[in-house]
Amino acid sequence: MSRLVVVSNRVALPHNNDRAGGLAVALRAALAERGGMWFGWSGRRIRGESGERHVEQDGNITYCTVDLSYRDFDAYYNGFANRTLWPLLHFRMDLVDYNRETWAAYRRVNALFAERLVPELRKDDVLWVHDYHVIPLAQELRERGVDNRIGFFLHVPMPSSDLLAALPAHREVFAALSSYDLVGFQTTRDLERFQDYVRLFGGGRLIGPGQLETAGGRRFRAGAFPISIDTKTIARQAAVAWRRSAVQTLRASLTGRQLAIGVDRLDYSKGLPERFRAFERHLERHPDQRGKLTYLQIAPPSRGEVPEYQALRRELEGLSGHINGLHAAPDWTPVRYVNRNFPHDVLTGFFRIANIGLVTPLRDGMNLVAKEYVAAQDPDNPGVLVLSRFAGAASEMTEALQVNPYDLDGVADAIAQAFEMPLAERRQRWRAMMDSLERHDINAWRRSYLGALSAA
């Protein structure tokens, strides 16, 4: 079996196991199964020039990482990746900040990654490249003579072709995807949008299901591969997490009230201001439930250097203060807003005791929190998932209470419906979603993608 080479912006190094999420675990499993290398940024910013290489071995997996200068990191990562591509790919043209300097840095860093990666490759290696930070990587590798099989997976949404075409450099960015042998998306809808873009703006054509040809005649494949979670591990983890002191303390603090929980990175794509306002609308529209439900929002900060994220944090602090000031009672605080991380097993314990899971992003590639919430539930007394129809997970989790996150009244009423839902209906909805999660877990996802890449 040929060696697997995984490429991503960040690398889950073996000494960081305590912070590795489900994706990192799945990629490590794939690497261990075949032997291989994980390549990407080291996580270090330096004052000198980018490019210093670090190699670490753990069993049959090699970890190869590259340092970036402060200048390159700021322009490539904070700049083009997260102030241009991230809002564009999440349908937020109003937040897209495009300039030629950050676009040049994005290309420069991808060229650097290619230069450092080429000497590490073997003739029969299979490469699996992840996410929007490294879209041009295959093109850079092809220009350096690499003819290995290379696949790409986009973890975030693919917007409509008209939005993509609004990016001044759209042809250079998205034409680079044709250098891959297989381009993977989270949902069939994302795949369809990409195919539309190739046909309408890329000068290419669809020659068969998931088979594309560029204007220059290069053929490649594309497909939908919905990512998932390590379902059994999360279920086991949640079943014992109630013993953790943090989980016991949270349960005791509720004093018999129901708990609604949201766990999201502090990001404008997650719809947190809308969710806070919808919860306030729930208190107004359903006064009989006031004082009986507490909403806990955990939102660890992310990309704190980006002004839009700083503004979002201030907005949420103001909203939570407003809601609590207007609706709180001496023995009840409606909203608990927490800006810090918790260990993953503690979060699964929180999910298990939460009667309602609120996952209402404005747009999301998949949203694994929705799947983790379901997997963490007590089969005898499961909670209810309230899920945005604009999350990729909505196409699979049809038994959730699906909502439009822009419709505050609709979200408010869904919260009320979840609060009152009978046990039999909760079990029925949960069982259907859990059966699907057990069949289509993270390992099934990576085997499905790598199988398709081998056949591409």
C-alpha cells in the first residue's frame, strides 16, 4: 500500500494529543494504517525568514512542519485566508477584504510549502490536502514536476458561482482546484455549486457525474463526502463524563431547570448574535417557560487579532448583559456566556445533561457539534437538537428541529417545542439520528474519501 501524505495548515503533533479533535484522530488513524507524513505550518511565528523545517517521528508517521515569519503569517493566514476566503466561502461578501498584497502572500506561502514538501515525497505517495488555506498547493506541486495522486477536501461551504466570481482573483484561486485528482466537498449542494462555477465562470464542462474537464482539457473528479465524528468514542466518553466535577457543578447549579447549550468558536458564521436574540424572543413569546430554562453559550475566542472578531465579542457581551438585565430573577440568570475552552470530555458531559442543543450557524460546512451533541445523549432520556438548515449537517440530520437562524420567532418557537417535547418523540428522533451517526462515522468518511481518491 502506498504511503499517505496529509497536508494542512496546522498539524496535530503527537505531543498535543490532549487537544486533538476527531478529525486529527481520523487522519492519524489513516496515516498509521498506511504509514506516511503529516505536513504543514509548525504553529511558530518567527522574526526571520519563513521556511525553517522541523521533522519529528512517531512510529510510522513523520511530522514535517515549517515556520512562518510574522509578515507571512499575518498576510497569508490573518489576511487572505481569513479576511478574504473565509467570509467569501461563508457567503459574507460584505466582510471580504481583498488586496493584492495578501493575495501575493497567500501564493508565496503555498509556493514555500510546495518547495519544502517536494524533497520529502516518494514516487508512489498519495497526497491528501485539507482546506482553504492551501488551495493552490497541488498547482504549485505540479509545476515542480510532482505527478503523484493528489486529493483535496474543503471543510467549509462552497458558495454560489456568482459570489465566487465576485472575488477579483477568483480564476487563479479556483482554477487551482483542477490540479487535484479529486476535490471533496461536505454536501451535494456544495458540489453542485462548484460544478456550476466551473461551467459558468471557469470555461470548463461537466462530462459525467462528478467528472469535470477544464477549458485546457484537464480532467478531474469531484464528490460529496460528509465528514462525521468518532461516534462510539463520544458516546462512551459522555456516559462517564457526569462524574467530572465541572459537569456535576453545572448540573447542581441548574436547580431542576432545563438547560439549553451552544458550543461554538467565536466566529460571525455561527450566528451567535441572532441566537442570543432568538433566546430573548423565546422568553417574550413563551412567558410560561420563563425561569424554567437556562441557556449556556460557550464561545472560545478565535482569531483575536481580526477586528471583526473583536467587534463580535463586544456585541455578545452587550447582548448577554441586556438579556440578563431585563429578564433575570434573583435566583435565575437566563444566559450564561463563557469565553473559554473546556476539555473535550467535559464538553460531552455538558452535552449529555443539556435538554436542548442549539446549533444555529448562519452558514457552516458541516458543524460537528450537532453530531457530537446527539452522540453524547442518554438513550433513555435524550435531549432535542435545534439545527440551522444552513449547516451541512442538516442534510443528514432531518429528525432535528430545523430552523432558519434569521427567523428569530421561528427559532424561539423551536426552543419552546424542544422544551415541551414528549419523551417518546425525543427518543424516536434521537434514535434515527444516532443510527445514521453510527453507520457514517469519521472512519467511514476517511475510508470513503481515500477509496474514491484511489479510484480517481
